[in-house]
Amino acid sequence: MSSVARRIGKAAAITLIAGTVGGAALLAAEAVVARSRRYAKPGLGLALRTTVGADNATPLRLVMLGDSAALGVGVDRVADTVGGQLAALLSGGESGKGGPVQAVALSSVGVAGSRSSDLATQVARCLLGDRPDVAVILVGGNDAITLRRPADAAAYLGAAVRRLREAGVEVVVGTCPDLGAARAIAPPLRQVVGFLGRRVARAQVRAVHAAGGAVVDLAAETGPVFRADPNTLSVDRYHPSADGYRVWAYALLPSVAHAAGVTPRLP
């Protein structure tokens, strides 16, 4: 059974939203259906560590942390992930120090299924060796569907952001996305997980600002696009497709470019 499916199933415990025994039974039935679905799995080729641009240039170091979104589950090519698309947009851009950014060294320490409490290990990994210039954290969905208290999840996230900032790394966080756009989950369970995701996102915004990071509310900025366009989701109708990751990349780009001191190269 997929870990994603098991976590979605736990969201059915919020039966107060149903209001009636019949509504609770419906949520339980939908949770069974969600558990039985097949979800995309991490591809071995998505263990990100690549350089975009000229190999002989001093690179801008970009690291991705978080859950399946940071890894790129749902696509097969690194170039289609959020990190890959951000790296392509930053490579060739103009540096605030003068001259073009000729290369972006992209890596990811994200792990599918991660919650905010797993970020401490990821932060330790990404600080080994050459220090990254910018860290992008994508996390929150698994906190929401496992019913983690938003304040607790946000506290772990804030601690990770603070640790990176103390190490001299610029940090941009993409909040919990709009889980209510996931077509793999039937209504009204879809509305339940959407509500849980919004609670987590609000707590994340406060924690990241307090820790000195930049934050992008992915649900607010990209949720309407995901709800309107089914092509933003991969074949499992839960994880983003290449188009969906592109939507996220462009939402994150202004904050990431500002953190990197780069004017990005746009198509």
C-alpha cells in the first residue's frame, strides 16, 4: 500500500466536517478508495545532482529539501522537476555581482513521504561539503494528511529555516500546496484534505517569516490553476506533472531569483 494512500486515509478521521454518521461513512468509503489507488513512485533518475549550464563556470548552488515535490515524483526527467526548471531559468541570468550566471549546481536531499519533522536530517545533509547558496523547501502535504498539528509542523519547519540561515544560506519555502486540487481524492474527502492543507500553510507562513526565510504560498498562487487544468497533475492525479511543476517553478522564481541575487533568463 502506498504511503501516500495510507496518509490520505487518515484524513477521514476528521468526521466532524461530515456532520452525520452517513457523512462519516462516506469519508471512510472514500478513504478506502484512495488507499486502493496506485500513486507515482520516486524514480532513481530523480536523485538530483546535476549542473545546468557551463561546467567550467563557478556555479550558483541550489538545493531542494522536503517531500516528493522537492524530489519531483510524477515526472521522469530532472529537467521537468521544480528544481530542474528553476535551474534552467536561473542559468544564463544576470548576476547582481555583474556578468551572467553561467551554471547552476542543482541537488536535492528531499525524500518522498517526508514531513516537516524530517527536515533536520535533510538540513544536515545539504550542509555537508560545499555550502549551498539558496535552499528551496517544499513540504507540508504529508503533515496535513497525517493530521499533524499545524503549529507543530510549522515549528519544525521554522527550526530548519533558522539553521540554514545561520549557516549563511538563503531560504525560500513553498508552502503546502492546494490538496483540494488532487483529483485522486473524491469529494467530500478532497475538501477535508484541502482544509487541512490550508491550516498547515497559514502556520508555515508565520514560522518562515519569523525564522528569516522567504515564503511563497503555493496554494494561493497556484491552486486555481491546478483546479482548472487537469494536465497540471501526473497520471496518478495526485502528484504534479511537468506542467504542474512548471507552474510551481514560475511561482517560486521571483523569490528564488531575489535570494540568489539573479535576474533570471525568461523564455
